[in-house]
Amino acid sequence: MTTTESVSADTAAKVDANPFFRSASETIWERAETTRDVFAAAIQEAADQANYDILLHKSERGTYPAWLTVEAWLPVEGFDSAHDPRQRSKLMISIDTRAYNQFQLVVSATATRGKKTISISERPSFSRNDALEWAEYVLGRRGKPSNYTPVVDAIAAIFLSFIPFAKPPHHNPLQRQYKKSFPFTFAQLLIGVAAACLVFAFLVSQNSYSVGPEVAWLILAAVACGLTAAVLIARRQPVISVTPQPVVPPRELIMLDSWHTLIPELGRNFDEVKRRIVGKISEGESMGLTCEPEIYGFRTPYKFEQRERLVVTKVQSVVHVHIYKFGDDVFVGWDAYLNWARWQDSNSVASKVENGNFIEFRDLRPDLYVPNQFDLIDLNNLSDFVHRWIEIELKALLKEHKIDQEIDFAIIRGDRDQALDEERGKARRKTPKRQWKIRSPRGMA
């Protein structure tokens, strides 16, 4: 074997023992997003068949758990068109994960129609048809969903509480491989035997005028069992098993830098402009960058807008590139963000002793991440990389199409002194996002 072949063999045999959560291309978080998309497609199809134009909004990538909302202002019969009264309704469906349970996806739903609100929480069984029933209830096309049975669930929970080992409604047990193979470990059994020996020794000594040899033997057996159990427990090695993290991390973005411009006349060649800029930036994937188009949405006073952006990512640095047609002109710009979120393992979800090891099974949950100076350096490099290629391509396009336009390529820089302020970031995360609420009519609160 040559030296090169030996090095290759050693490299192939290397074990990844880095102290970081492992990533996987397919995780239950992606399954949750797929389920959300299935629900959304079914609800949109049902709304189209009913000839209803509704607002259907889905969570963006990097939002965990995944969710979708349906908002509708339903016309009320019996009034002329001049008044046009509406009944406001909303549906919120959230898909969360339970990695070690029998049902790995659990669904919560809250529906509000007028003054009436119904909800269910963490249902292990929630199908596409269930999502349709909840949407049809919100749209006023049916009664309450068939899986909304609070009275029956309450009665069943009370009745089953008197039955040993009975499970409550909608129980979601742990999978068999994460449970203890036997109700007691050998060490626990020894501790029980030691306790029993001490109890028998006490009872025998109380019924005898003198301490006989049987009491001494019981005490000796208790001590031997206790010491053996202590040795077994002390020799156990703690092991932690954590579910893999998805490729897209959780996002809590705080904008730092930005740049934008409007270029006249290039709208006639919009496809070429977008293809060239996106193509050049996407070449950064060879440098370890991630470049993916994403659909995002936002509300305006008149409608819900959905657009596509290019998301360029390097670790905790994120740049959104916007290229939109504006009549005969083209809008080009970007925003640079620091990501203040990360994955963090949860408390122990389940545990068991296996092969002499004490194994804790833990889930992943989004948590706060405080960026550091290296993250800021990465963001500077990433935004400058994106900006440089946009500038090169735009200048080339202006020259090729003979457009006489001066573009200001000066970047709008954010405050570096506050960019890594931990208290500011925590306050930003604690600020609740604005929620749409149904207000009661005046005098009917």
C-alpha cells in the first residue's frame, strides 16, 4: 500500500467525535414542515372549491415548530351590500415534534369564529381530513370538527383515572426502544432486597429477647446487597442521545446592514438580470455558503404579499437578496442579519440502563444564541461578497444595455457597538410578535 492510500484509509476510518449536534438531511422537523404543507394545500383546495378567497399564511423556513394560519372575513346574509357586515374568523394549526414518542408529530389547533373559540392541544392523531374539518368550521361551512370532543374527553379521563394502568384520551406513549426493558434494574432489585433484609432483621429482633445469628445474617446480606448495588451504579457510564438537527437552523434575525437601488429600463430584461446576479452569488456555495430561494410573505393594508428572495447563509450570518421587477425598472437590494437562535438539547425526555450505561434521551429545541466577534466578521465578509458581485453584474448590465445611470453602491451600515449586545438581543426575543385578534363589538365585551 502506498503512502497516499494509507492516508486515505486513515481518513475514511476517522470517527466524527466533535462536541456538536449532528445534522441530518431528513429529520422529524422536515416531516413537520411537509405535514404543514399538506394541510395548507388541502385547505386552499377546499377554499377554492367553495369559491372563497382566504388568507392562508405558512411559517417561514427556520421557524420551529411549523405552523399555518387561515384568516377569513365571512359575509353575513340578510344585509344589503351597502353595509356588508362580516364575521371575522381565524384558524391556527401548529405542528410540533416528539422524537421519542409513538406519534412523533403532535398537532395543536385553535379556531375562532365570531366570539366562539375552540382549541385542542398536542393531538398525536391529526390527519389531512381533520385539518379540512377545522378549516370548514372556520369558514362557516360545517359544525364543530369531529375530533373536538372536550366533554367526552373529560368524562373518559375521569372514568379511566379509577382504572389501574389505564391511559388518558389521546395518550402518546414512548416508543418501546426508549423504555426500560424491565420495571427494575438489577441495582434497584438489590436495593429492594437490602431494604427487605433490614425490615426482617428489625422484626426478628423485636420478637426475640436476644439478637440471634439470623439477625446478623440478615444485616450482613443487606450490607452486601447495598454495596453491590452501589458498585453497579458507580460503574455506570452516563450517555446522552440527542435527536439530529435539520440542515436549516432556527432563526431569530436582527438586521445590521443593507443596500438597495432602483435601476431604470432593466425591467425589460428582468429574467436575465435575476439569472446573472443569482448565478454569481450562488457560486459562493463552493466556499461553504448556502444559497437557497425562499418564499416569504407579509401583510399590507390591502392584501397579503408573497415574494421570492435568495437567502445566503454562513453559520450565524444571513443575507437576504431581493430582486423584483417594478414596471420597466428593476429593484435590487440586500439585507444582512445576525442570527440570534440555535439548537439546544432539552431536559431528559426518557432514560434507561443498557449494557451498563445510563442513557438519557434528549430532544432539540430552539434557544437563544449570543453572536460573537467571529459571527460579525463572517457577516461583514458575507455581505461584502454579495455586494461585490451585485455591483460587478449591475455595472456590466448597464454597459451592455447602454443605460446611463449612476448607482450609489454605498452600504448602509448598522451600529457595530450594539450588534453584539446580549441584553438587546434578549429583549428582542422576549418582545411578542403582533398577533391578529378578534375584537368584540362595542358594548358586547
